[in-house]
Amino acid sequence: MEKIVKNQLTAFWAIIFIAFTLRAPITSVGPLASLLCDDLGISNGMVGLLTTLPLLAFAVCSLFIAKIGRKIGLATSILLGLFLLLLGIALRSYAGLWGLFLGTALIGVGIAFGNVLAISFIKQHFPSKSGLLTAIYTCAMAVFAGLAAGLSLPLAQNLSWGWQNTFAFWGILTVVAILFLWPCVKAEKNNRGAAPQQLSNPKKAASVYRSTLAWQITLFMGLQSLLYYTLVTWLPNICENYGATAADASILALLLQIISIPSSFLAPIWCDRAKDQRKITFGFLLLYLIGMLLFLIPGHRFLLYCSVILLALGSGSTISLALSYMTLRTRDAQTAAEVSGMSQAVGYLLAAIGPACAGFLFDMTHSWSMPILLMALGVVLLMIFGNRAAKANQWIGEEKTGHTKPI
């Protein structure tokens, strides 16, 4: 009994630090964009690629990582991802311009392992408390996404670390995650009979690609990812362009991440309690849209803070809503896993175009008005896809059968 408790405690902290590593290497890029441009002589569009590359890695690798997890084990696969992540952070920090982009690509591959396998790892070690651990895991990601966004610029400027040492600093989280995961890897090797859960059947997986409902959920996932990663990459620049100081822009980037935590935690709880999730979806996305449009009113510091707060509440809910649709609109775990794999592969591919396109648009127009209007249009599309996915009594694969039997 004591060994079980000890193993669960180790697995708990491994989950927490895995979550810490999955967003900080990405959200730390936006606040340091101007330093990268000045030091390396690259454009804003090229900086946008530093966020796009991990998303492309997420999209491509999501197709294969579940198979790797099934072959060598969940913990071992996540450990492999963490080592790739650590190598990527080192290259991005200290290997010059080529290392900046190669390291960023490796960071994306490493994070993709955690994205795909962390939920299965949670279910493997905490089968009776997977909902609670998933909520904690999601909040842990949001907390360090916010800390990385808010602290990166002060670390680089106030402590004179520069962008290289600041990028490297976030690698400490990866080292700690490896240390906590190592006992889980050893336990996994001693128990090779344990199989990872929620692995897709390739013969069945094609069926979800023919489902209209699955595509609505996938497009919702993709659009929310596109908007989120575009915001975290360019929010400091947008705020400075609309009158904020560099210090204010750093605070606003932190607010975007921290204030998103309550909505990301509450949205799935409310969805579980409601028979139909359309009102919940519309309410959160309306806040998102208002926050986006407030950006277009320049020169008002108070409105700028209001805008970011509303954006945080809206954007924080969208990933949780997408995950909720995957479970609420499927009959079984196998179908939910297939939809999850589809959503991450196709969704992140769609998301990858956002940061780079926003940066190139700014370079062409010297204004953030056009990117903001396009992002507002993206929120409207989220409302459309979310409204359809949130409707009660519909299940993926049964759209044409007329089955309405409750789960």
C-alpha cells in the first residue's frame, strides 16, 4: 500500500511538471520578439514562425505518437519527448540563427509527446480521479504559460540575462519533469503487461473523418488554437502599438494567461452539468469577441486592460470546451481517442498559420487592425462551429441514424 501511494505521488508531480513544460517554451517567445529582431536582424514574420514551427510539429507528430506510446510505453515515450524538448531548448538558446529554428522544431516534437500522451498517463495512474487530475493538469499548463509570458521580458532586461539565457531558464522545468518521471519509467519497464489506454484503431480512425460533427469539433479546436497562439505571440506588440508601455504590455501578457485559468477550469464543469452546452459556449465566445473588438479603440489604457481580461475569459474556455465536446459527443473512449487524434493533427495544422500570417500582415500594413479584424472573424466562426458541436443528443458516427438514446 505504501508503495502504491509513493508511486502515485511521484506520478502526480510528474504530471504537474510535464504540464509546466508544455506551454512555457512557446509563450516565452512573444515578449522577447523585439529582442530577437534587433539581435538577429529577423522580421516579425520570421518571429511568428517560431510559434508556427511547434504547431506544425504538433500536427505531424500527433499522427504517430500514440503508436509509439503503445510500442514502448507511455512514461518511456513522454520521457523521450522531454529529452527532445531539452535538446531543442539548448539549441534554440545558444546555437545561433540556425539553432533558433532547428531547436524550436525539436521543442515542438517534444511537446507533442506530452500533448498526446499526458491524458492517457493520467488515466493510467489515476483511473478513479482522472477528471480532477485533468483539471489540475490544465491549470498547471495555464499557470506556467502565464508566468513565462509575464516574466520573460523582465528576466531578459531587468536581470540582463538576454533572450538566450531567458529561453534556457525555462529548460529547468524540463529537467525537474525528467527527474519525477524517471521512477515511473522504471516501474513501467518492470510491468510490461500494462498497456496504454485510449489508443486509436487505424481501421476505425478513418470513420471520424467522414463525420460532420467530428469536423465541427476539429475546426473548433483548430480555430481556438490559431487564435490562442496568435494572441500569445503578438499580444505584447499589439498592446504597445495601442499605447501601452513595454512594462504594461508584459503585465497584460501575464493577465491573459492567469485570468484564463478560472474559465478553463469552470467551462468543462458547467458543460458536464448542462444537457445542452450552446448557451455556455455562446456566453464565453461573446466575451471573447467583445474583448477582441475593444482593441480597435486606441489610446485608452483602461479599455486595453478590459480587452485583455475579456480575451482571457473567452480564450481560456475554448480549449476546455473543445475537450468537452470530444467526450460529450462520443459514445465510447475509443471514438473519443480517434476524435482527439484527428483534432490535434488537423487542428494544429490549421493553427500553425496564425502567428506567421499575423506577423506578415503587420509587416505589410504597419498596423494591427487587419490581424485583429481577422481574429474577430475567427471568433465568429468559433461561435458557428461551437453552436453546432454544443447541441445536445448528437453523437459522432450516428448523425444519419437518428439515434438519440442518452449516454
